[in-house]
Amino acid sequence: MTTERVIRSFAGAVVLISLALGAPGSPLHASPHWLWLTAFAGANLFQSGLTRFCLPETVLKRFGVRSCGG
């Protein structure tokens, strides 16, 4: 698995889990404050698209996960 796929999978999981924990009416509803994690994940993805800097990508590369480009 490449760094890009790991990051996309992780970001998607964070969004889905935080929505389930924060959405009123959800069987897993804990607190609406969990929606801040959803907002943070979205903001992080947005800034990563603009700046091409992604801290998790740097960490994964140090652990030896290969990137898509080589």
C-alpha cells in the first residue's frame, strides 16, 4: 500500500467515525464536539492540497512505506 492510499484511508475513517460520534440521532452519538474532528480533517486535507505538505506522509515515508511516485 502506498502513502497516498494509507493517508486517504485514514482521513476517510476519521471523518466517518467522527460523524458517527457527533451526529445527533446516530446510534453511536457521544457529543456534537466530535464534529470538530471532521472539520479538522477537512481543513488538513484542504491545506495539504494547496501546500503539498502532509505530516503523515513524512512519517509514513520514514517508516518505509513507499510513495506512488517512486
